[in-house]
Amino acid sequence: MDAALLALLMTVSISKKALQKRLRLLSTLAAVEAAVREIEPPPPAYQRHAQQWLAREDHHLLHWWQPNYPESLRNIADPPLVLYLHGDCELLEQPQVAVIGSRMASEAGVQAATLFAADLTRNGILVSSGLAGGIDGAAHKSALEHGNTLAVLGCGPDIVYPPKHRQLQQRIAQQGLLVSEFAPGVKVRSNHFPRRNRILSGLSRGVLVIEAKLRSGTLITARQGLEQNRSVMALPGSIWDVSCSGNLKVIQEGAALVTSVDDILSELNIQRSIPTLMNMGENNSTGSLANLELLANVGNEVTPIDTIVARSGLPAAIVTEQLVLLELEGWVTSVSGGYMKMGRR
């Protein structure tokens, strides 16, 4: 890439929001260059680092004035002028659902993210998220097991964050796509995450809230999705479970209540292409028969997971996975301290 053009785009990308808004009204890069000529450019070392990063074959820069800039993102209130991409750029053309939730997710939340991400991916939906811990990481890992995934970063594309996701981030770059509006070398700052989140929802046809508390940053993404006229959806959770209180709040604010991938596909008007993971027959270790056998070990009162494990004789991981499926099908509900049997919906 031409050094002058790169310096221009980097200058624009780090300038004030009002300036970006004015520049989007200009039709050509030449006009933009004239408009920002008086702005102090980034330090030369900063530019060199970006040029070195972009020199690699699978590293790309996509800017506002290119015809392949995503239309879904172009039409939001504050679209980024520049996107740094690492991986398969063609994934931007696939329908996306952003799967989001708490960094401090419960075991049930992680299992739900895993199941929904897998089933969405198998149905041709690109699962996107923010590469954070908890729900984000679980969704990315599950999607990679069945296809591709897209991660939107709150830092430069060469910065690993969180550090524990180094291998996951590398795997997404190889098998999916990393997206950032921040130039190479830009470290994480707290005010970057709302900016990241508007891109995450802006690229997506739908936003799915798996598990979130009332003060979770997840709700910011959900509300941005509503403002962007995206289909915002949420799992209902339990009224007794504080970890799902944010889910109930976004449902009150207009999000669609969903309990299965079929609900999501219906909301997005997409035809299911494969059988649901929740009804895969005898070869599925978490199939309906096994789930209903586990149900006998859940009482009408609060039953701790340890008690259910002891009664069933099954490994804790299998019990947790089957309980999530039972909850999604309306047989049980998670509450503080365990699970309770419910009348089926």
C-alpha cells in the first residue's frame, strides 16, 4: 500500500468523531486528503509498523471508499472509516449472528453458547463475537469446531487480548477472520470496547444474548443492535438467577425471546439446513432419551448439580450439558443453588 495513503487513513481513523462524520460525506480519497492536510500525521514509527503488518498476504486494510466495504456496517450511525482484517475477508459476505454474554459466565451459560454457536455454524450462519472470556470464547471455540468464526477486537489486530486467548486468536486468524478499526500496535483501552461493540452488532443480522447481568457490557451491544435495527434476541434464563437478569431486561426493551436455533432462524427468516443438534438421534450422547432419563434425578425443589451428578452416576460435564438442553426444551429451570423441575412449555 502507498505510504501516503496509509498515513492518511491512519490519521483519519484516530481523529475525532465529528471529523470522521464530515469526511464520510466526501466521495473520493483525494478530497479527503485535501481536507485532512492540516492534521498532524501519526509518528513515522507508527506508520512503519502498520506498513510492515499490512505487507503480509493475509493482512488487509478495508476503507470506507472501497466498494466491498460491508453495506450493513456502512449504514450504521457511526461506521468506522477503516477496518484492519486478518484472515479470510470473504467471510464478511456471510450472514452473521453476534453471540454475546458475560465474561464471568456460568457453566450453564458456557454450555448454551457452545450449543447455539455449533448449531448456527452448521446452518451456514457465521458466529461472531468479541474474543472476550466466558461466552465470547465459548462461542468462538464451538464455531471453529464446525466451521468459521469472526472476532471483532478492541485493540490493534496484532495485539493479543485477553492473553489467555492467544492460541484462540491465532486459530481464528487461520480459520476465520479478525476485524479491528484500530491500527496495528494500538493497545486495549476501556473506551475501545463500546466502539468495538457497535461494529460487532453492525456487521450482524442478529445479536444473541446468552447470559448477562444487569450491569453487563453485553447490554450495550444489545441496545446498539436495537438502535441499528438488528434482530436482537435473548435466552430467557430464570427470574431467580442474577446472571440472567440482563437477558430479561433486554427482552423487556424489545429483544425477541428465543429458546432454540429454530427460533433464531425464524426471526432472521432463514431456512434450517441441517437437523437440530438437540434432536440428532441415538448417536448423540445428549439426545432426548438420555436427557429425559436425567430428568428423573431433578426434584420439584432446588436440586444442586452435585446431587444430580451423584444420583445419575454420570460425569459432571455430561450432566451439565444435558441440563442445559433440558432447560432449553422447558423441562427444568436453573436457579440459585441448582435446578428445579418444570412443567414443559
